Amino acid sequence: MISPDQPASPLRAYEVVLAWVESRILAGELRVGDQLPPERELARLLEVSRSAVREAVRTLAAQGVLRSSVGAGGAGGTTVTAVPADALVRFLRLHVALANFPIDDVIEARISLERLSARLATLHARASDLAAMREALTAMDRASDDKARYNDADTAFHVAIAGAAGNRLVADMTVAIRESMRLPLLDAFRYVGDWADLVAGLREQHHAIYAAIQAGDADRAEDVVEQHIRSAWNTLAPTYDVLRAHSRTEDMK
Amino acid sequence: MISPDQPASPLRAYEVVLAWVESRILAGELRVGDQLPPERELARLLEVSRSAVREAVRTLAAQGVLRSSVGAGGAGGTTVTAVPADALVRFLRLHVALANFPIDDVIEARISLERLSARLATLHARASDLAAMREALTAMDRASDDKARYNDADTAFHVAIAGAAGNRLVADMTVAIRESMRLPLLDAFRYVGDWADLVAGLREQHHAIYAAIQAGDADRAEDVVEQHIRSAWNTLAPTYDVLRAHSRTEDMK
DNA sequence: TTATTGCTATTGGTCAGACCATTACGGATA
DNA sequence: TATCCGTAATGGTCTGACCAATAGCAATAA
């Protein structure tokens, strides 16, 4: 046989650039803070057009790996960064919206990750972390009549726990999962039956989580977090399903 | 105050396109299988250049949300897809290489997710799923002298479990985490002390996992998976750290 | 001497226009 | 009726140009 590994298509132009940058990052030759050659120069070097370079740079920038800024000198140019949070949010939000990643799968993964967060937070939480959680709790109390602001405070509480856990990947995943559910959740909020009742239940659960973390009871923290997420979702899922079905039929007419 | 929400920079050209596509996906107006307008037409519609459209399309394609193919008629054009696995792999691999997402954080998250996988797989596994696991087990036996192939079979085993669990997000995350550790792991393999001993230990652990899943013992499956991952990592971590430190000093000279 | 000003080069951001390769579709032909 | 070929549509790529922001330096003024 003749070179079985030879790809049928000889790499698109922008893939050449992508491969160049990625391989250097994976090899450790490009680190956070390092600068890429100017686009024009990179284009000459790899014998592709500047458009191809730009397309590749854009995809990596969208993943939080590169950051471009205009201008001469050291401040300008494209540098290697590592800001995965936003990228993860966008990624997950889109794929949840596309009904890939079914919402129940996301909930299940969220429980798993937040159980871990709760456990680690219980073991590692510093005073400032606990303060952030308390602040989110009071923010929820203050915003209990504004559903969007309430949800943001709710997210802040869970993110504070993830932050206290000290695990970057889990924290970013938690943020991404919460954000990916933000719009669907707000929709469900609008049509939920007894809002005041829901808030009262959530309030109790959140305080129980905080109490367990502060008390250093990791096992209990894990369990109340899971109960909390399941309980909240059980309340909202029916509304969510109805809205989902409704939007589907809407588009058919 | 005058329009406090007004962003200082009035959206870059490619961001206009990005926002157009993303908002339509989030609103449910664009679904998997739907076609985007041709690039030239979209450029006219949004009053940007075709380059700007292409850059936006590329970023979404890199996230597994769009797929472009040349040609006229229905087969050509850019369509909405939902293939997040590759995108997740690339994303995580880069950020792990950039030492964002410290390896220990990734391991911790992996344990959490694979515990869930093991539990769900125990409850949902079908005969074909179990067969896939067995096949991976025998593949490991056959490839015990080829470290790269062994690692691939090892990955296949864990992916088979994640697949049997039936949770798309967890499965894709599992694949991504395994892949992100592939190169570092192979490096560590090369310098590990007693390879035969390591393989023997892993073999026993893998069979214990399979046995628990097949027996329907979810609690035990969870626990042996966690023990397996921790044990393997405890063996490899010292080597990994040494390599890490070495590559750092290498670059300094 | 020191501080300010303004010019210039560099860099990413954007655009216009062209050409190529691939593909589907339909009409012409056997 | 079946086959073949031209044509149009589409993404892929390149070239070359100009803009906007920025830094650094040189000329100038205090």
C-alpha cells in the first residue's frame, strides 16, 4: 500500500496555521504570555494568505487560547492567553440550545460536579469564600421579586462554592453549565406556578448548603447540594418541557 | 447618564455575524440540519465583508456547531450541526497544555464524572455495551507491549463505560479529558519504572470495574473506578512531575 | 535639561474583488 | 430512456489595499 496515512485532502490552508500553533502549544514551545509572529509574517512563513492565518487565529481566540490587539510594539500583536471560561460558556450554551447535550444529561453532570465542589469547598473554604457565599445568599433575599437578578444571585452562590473548591476546571464547568441553562431557566421561571413558594424552598436549601459547608460536614454538604439541584429541577422540569414543546410547534406553523 | 449599556467598541464585524447566528440558535430559529444563507448573501445582509462572515463561521465550525461544504444545491453550503466531541477535545487539550486547568484538577473532575459514568453504566448497560468493554479489555491484553496502543485501548474501555451510561455530556467530557492527557501520559509511560508491573495492576483494576458493572453493583463500580484512577495517577504523577520540571528547565537554556 | 508634541512604523481589523475546486441540476445527445 | 456535459452556485483561497490604534522616537518648546 502507498502511504496509508496520507490524508485525502492535503490540509486546508487555515488548518496548516492551526496545526502550527497548536503543535507548538502542545510541545510547550508557546506559553501563556508569549507572542505569535505578526499575521503577515506568519502568512509568509507558512506560505498561506493572511486570511488563512486570521481564520485560524480567530478559532483559537474563540477558545480563549489567543488574544489579539492592535498597535505597534510589545502591547500589540497576538499573544497566547488562557481564558477558557467564556469559551466554555459559549460552547455549552450553544450545544444545549441545539438539544445536543439533553438538559437531563446536563443536570446529571452538574450534580456530579457540584457534589465535588461542595466536598472540596467544605475542606478548603477560607473566610473570604464563606463571605462570598453569604453575600450571594443576601443578594437572593434582596432580589426575590426580580427573577433575572434572583437567578444571577443564585448562580453567584453556586459559583462561589465552586470557586472555594479551588478546582479551576470544575469551577469553569459549573459556570458554563449554569449559564447554558440561564435562558431556559428564566423562561421556566416566568411560567412557574407559585414563585414565592419556590423561592422559600430554595432559600431553605441554600442555607442548608451553606451551613453544612461552614460546619465542615463534607458528606452532608454533598448530599444537600444534590437534593437541592434535584428538587429545583423537579419543580421546573414540567414547565421547561411544556415550553420546549410549545416552541417546537410554534415553528412548525 | 447616557446609555450606560452602550459598549465602547461597536462590535467588530465578525462579532456581528457571530451574534446573528448565535442568537438565532439560542432562539431556536436555527436547528440542527438547517442551512445558513450563502456567505456572500449573509455578508450583504449584515453589511459586512465576506471575510468577516468566514471568520465567524470558522469559529462556530471549530466548536462543532457549523459545518461547511462546497458545491451547489442542497448538499453544499453551511449547515448547523452538533458535533461537540472533537471541539471539546481540542479545547481541553490546549488548556491543559497551557497549564491552565492543572492536571490534578482534571484528575479530580475525571473521577467525579467517571464515578457517575460507572453508576449509570451499571444501571443501563446493554449487552452490546458490555461487549465493547470486553473488547477493550482484550485489546489491552494484546497491546501490553505497545504503550501507545495500550493507552488507546485503555481509553476505549473508559469511553465504552461512558457510552454505556448514556449521558452525552459526560461521555464527551470523558473522551476530552482522556485525550487531553494522552501525550503527557505517553511521556510518563516511557519513563515509568516497572511497566509490566503497572500493566498487571491496571489489568486487575479494569477487570474489577467490568465485574462490578456486569454484576449490577453500582456502588462498588463507582468505588473501584475511583480507586483505579487514583492508583494509576499515584503511580504516574511523580514521573509526570519530573518530566514537567525537566521540560521547563530545558526551555530556559 | 526636561517635558511635550507630533511624525512614523507596526499591527490587527476590514474590505473588495478575483479565481479555483467541487457539486448539483438540467438540457442536449445517443 | 439513459448518458453526458455545460452551467451556475458555493465554499476555499489569495492578493492588495486602506483604516485605526499603538508605541517609539525625534523634533521642539519650556
